[in-house]
Amino acid sequence: VQLQASGGGLVQAGGSLRVSCAASGRIFSRYAMGWFRQAPGKEREFVAAISWSGGSTYYADSVKGRFTISRDNAKNTVILQMSSLKPEDTAVYYCAACTNCIVSSLFSENNYRHWGQGTLVTVSS
């Protein structure tokens, strides 16, 4: 599966932004999907994940209550809606696809086989 992330940009602290990930190739609905981010000088970290059906979602504590992950399998798209953004949310955001992943494996980037190119989100103070 090929992934293409989009929607990043510059936003003021407290604002909202939506990043999207469009998938093509193999059957998208078979994959659990995740969003990761990498801030300058830091390691890539887990942000959110969603099961293949969309029925289960998972979030890092740092974004819980502010970010919402969703998917539309008919459109082969996964979306990360971000609100109440903080300067520390500034990072390159990556979408990724995980096959045959159990819940515990969704939090580690090592379990994701397919990655998008990333989209930059900058939150100004």
C-alpha cells in the first residue's frame, strides 16, 4: 500500500488543523493505521492509531482529548483532527499502515510496514 500524507501547515497555539492520509494499492481496509510524529532533534513517537474497522482508537497521553483519528475505508483515507494545538505539537507527522497488528503492537513504529512521506505541522506560540 502507498500512503500520501497532506494537510500540514502553520497554525497558532490553540488552533486546529487536520492532516489526511490517502492510501492506494492493496486493500486499505485490511490495515490498522497509525500516526506518528517526529519533532526536530527528537525520536519519532506514536500519536494515534485506529483499527481496520475504525471501531477502536488509541492515543498517546500527550494528545488524548485534543486529537481525533478517524478513517473512511470507502475513500481509503485516514484523518487526524488536531485541536487545542500547542507549540510542542510541532513536528513532521507520518501516517503508517500496520498489517496483522494486535493492539499492543500499534504503539511501536517497528510494527508498521508502510509509511507515508510526512507532512510538517508548525504551531506558533
